Amino acid sequence: MAVCRQGDGFIEFSMSEDESNETTAEAIGHVPVLTEEVEAILLENSPGTIVDCTLGRGGHAERLLSVAPALKLVGLDFDEGNLDFARRRLAPFSDRIELRLADFSTLGAELASLKIDRVDAILADLGISSNQIADPLRGLSFDSDGPLDMRLDRRLRTTAADLVNGLSEGEISDMLWHNAEERQSRKIAKRLCAARRQGRINSTMLLARLVSAAVGVNPESHRNKIHPATRTFMALRMAVNTELESLKSLLNQAPELLGPRGRIAIISFHSGEDRLVKENFRSAAKSGDYRILTKKPMTSGEAERAANPRSRSAKLRAAEKAANA
Ligand SMILES: C[S@@+](CC[C@H](N)C(=O)[O-])C[C@H]1O[C@@H](n2cnc3c(N)ncnc32)[C@H](O)[C@@H]1O
């Protein structure tokens, strides 16, 4: 805690050293993707109000608020830690923002509680932020040992360990295939069910070892390739946080919540999500609600890929609500 002298007394600054360093890239812990593209698409029609459904560390929000001085932003995140961080980061814009701890599947209700009927733009940058993956206590990564939790929203009841230890072999296999298109889903499910008869599978490292053994791949000898447990971890995280269900709900609500010529931009990181977005936009375009702005998804350029490897799998799709809808 920093202290300074004023008159006869001492005044304590309320900001700790950690907080004062929060603007460093290391403290932020996440580099937003496709920021120029997001800005170009969402600000083109000079929106009055935008919703950032996945506020995260506030990177996209900060950029949008900085370049559009009249813009008002509603920000949602269901991770309390990220929401608090973004609130501090966006403090210079405090008179133009409303931030809420919420799952974006409840977007309509959140806007209603703010007495907002329609917005001019919606952004969702799906998945997880780099600082969330890096936190071993969240159990999202096979790079470090941690509890098999994976809840981004701490209000959720079911952890990844509950699913791995509680679902039937068939249910695990279906989840791995449906969420992450894991081709070895059956072998992995069989191995997990055999292992849990010896004791509960409770840690990320144990799960990673069991998956590697199930598919017969030693992760150490595949340093430059994808880890054999990547898809299993992704599928479990998606199931724990009901990611596809939340995305469907957001996509279904969006046409009602966007004003005339309002825009929606969704950044996804795997084919299951991207397919949902593509099909939703196509069907809304057929019914005359949307005009699709991205015939093909926008992707990162070479410079961004080099600077931020996470951007490699990002796909941005955008659409505009009809002027008369
Ligand atoms: C990729 S990060 C977003 C990063 C952000 N655009 C930035 O620039 O810092 C995704 C964020 O969305 C949040 N999130 C994911 N699914 C969500 C949902 N259904 N409802 C609310 N927040 C969600 C995660 O907790 C995470 O903070």
C-alpha cells in the first residue's frame, strides 16, 4: 500500500501495488483478437449502445470506448474475477458503462432490468481468456496440475470431475464427439470408466494421463503437435459451462434485441460454434431479419497470428439487422 503525506496527516492510497500495475500486458493476461475488424464492423453505423457479451479482461470494450467517445457499453461476464478486473480497467469510462455478472443467455432479461429495449450492436468473443487457462485452480489446462473443476461461472454446481466420474460411458463418449468432434471418443470414455473404478478422477494431470494412455500417444513425444487431451478438455469445459446452449440462446434473442440496422459480431474458436453462428445468420437472412456482412468468416492476418498465436483459430462472423425489421 502506497502512503503519501498531506498537511499534518497521512493519506493512504487505496490502490495496492498489484492494482497499480494492472495495465501491464502480464497483469491483463489476455490479448484480444481481431480488434480492428471488430471496430470496423461494429462502429461503422455509429452505434449509440453496444453490448459486449463476453467482457473478459475488457480489451475489446476499452478499444471501442476509446475510439467512439459517445458510445455507451453494457458489459456482461459470468466470471466474477474477469468482471472485476474489467471494471477497474474501464474506470475511466465509468459514466458510459453498465457492467453485470451474468450469463449472456440471459441478455434479454439483463437489458430489460436496465430498461433498454434495443441496442445498436452486440459483440460476443466466445470461449475463455488466456488468464483463465493459465490459472491452475480453474482446472482448464493439462499444462499444470489442478482440481478438475472448469467452472468459469462459480455459481454453477456441476464440475468437470462430476461429469467424468458421474456420466455413463456412452454419455461421456457422446459429449466428447458432440462438443469437440473427438474421434477417439469411445476409447477415451472406456478408459475413463475403467480408471474411475479404482478411485475418483479428480485432477487435470490424471485426466490428461488417462486420455493419453487411451489413445496410445505419449504427449512428451509430441511437443510440437496438439496434446492428445486437448479435445477432451475442450468438450468437458463446454459441457460444464453449457457453452453451446448459451450461444444458441444468445443467437435466438439477438434479432429481437437489435434496433434497425443494428449489428452483431461473433468470434468463435472451433467449428461447432462457428457452424451454429453461420446457420443462425443464414436462416435470419432468409427470413429477412438480417443481411450477412461476412460471406466468409474474417480471420487474423499474418502479423496478428505471429504476435498472438491464439488468434489463429478465431473466426469472426457478422450480420446487420434489416432497417425495417
Ligand atoms: C475470450 S474471453 C473475452 C475477452 C475479451 N473480449 C477481452 O478483450 O478481454 C471470453 C470471456 O467470456 C466469458 N464468457 C464465456 N461464456 C460466457 C457466457 N455464456 N456468459 C457470460 N460470459 C461468458 C468468459 O468468462 C471470458 O471472460
